[in-house]
Amino acid sequence: MLTPDDIASYLSQYGGTQGIDAMQPRFPRWIRHLGEFGVADVPLTLGSASARHIDRMALQVSTNPAAKLRAHDARDTQPEIRPYKGRSV
């Protein structure tokens, strides 16, 4: 079972601890979300289903507008969230 410590450990590979500390209250909700998509037991390795979900959720809570756009685009790589729509021009 995925734990908040697993998420913190995964994110610490790519970000600073201050940002991770700010996100930690959201981790239980993220774990429930992952469970709804059946990916709660997937190891957190780059490119795994759970890692893609966590990357998208971390981008969504970012204050950087470019990160929010990347989070929106990341949904296209997760058909269980929504079918691929592509970037509108």
C-alpha cells in the first residue's frame, strides 16, 4: 500500500523539501485518488502509472502558471482520467 512517506520520497528526487512539506497535507487525498484508479500498489518509479498521477497532482497545486498548463496536458497521457483530446489550436 502506498503511504504519504512513499510520495514524499518520490517527490524529493525532483523537488525541494519546502515544496514537498507544503504538499504533504494533500497526500492522503492523493492516495485515495490513486486507489480509485487502481494504481495504489504500483511502485513509484518514473513513468509508472502512480508516478504519472502524482506528477500531475503536484503540478496542479503549483503556483507556476506553466506548471498548471503542463498538468492539464498531462491528462492526455492518462486515459483513465479522460480520453485523449489533443491540444486545441
